[in-house]
Amino acid sequence: MFFDTNDINVKILSSLELNWEKRNDYSDIRPYHAISFRIKGGATFRHQKGQLNVKTGDIVFVPALYPYNLISDREHLFVIHFITDAP
């Protein structure tokens, strides 16, 4: 599929390197998208439509306005938070 990137605007809000031990957190509705790359560890995203299991080396996209519960053991990852006007 081809698309013209001149029609897409992306604004990066933050880029973070995150490390944590075991966690069980709820992420409420956020006004921005997130894309993360797991350097080490794994997690389970539980959401309205089921769950997604991720592991070392996975890239995950979480759209804006999408609440979820994150259950994980020790993790190391990079994440970028951004907004876009792309459809």
C-alpha cells in the first residue's frame, strides 16, 4: 500500500526509556498514541477485546483513547508518545 507522507503530521510528545520490576497497572484513556519496543521482559495487556502477550523484541502500538491493564514482570523498554492527524 502506498500513501503520501506529506499528508500526515506527527508530533512526538515524549520518548522514554523505562525499567521496572513486577507491576500491575491500569492505564486510563490517554489523548495520545504510544509505540514501544521491549528490550527485555514481557507483559500482558488486558483490554476490552481480550488480551495481548508481548515479549522481548516485540514492538507494540497502543492507540489513543484505549484503556488497558498492564501486568508484567521485570521489563526494560523504550516508548514514544505521539499525536497525529492521520486517519
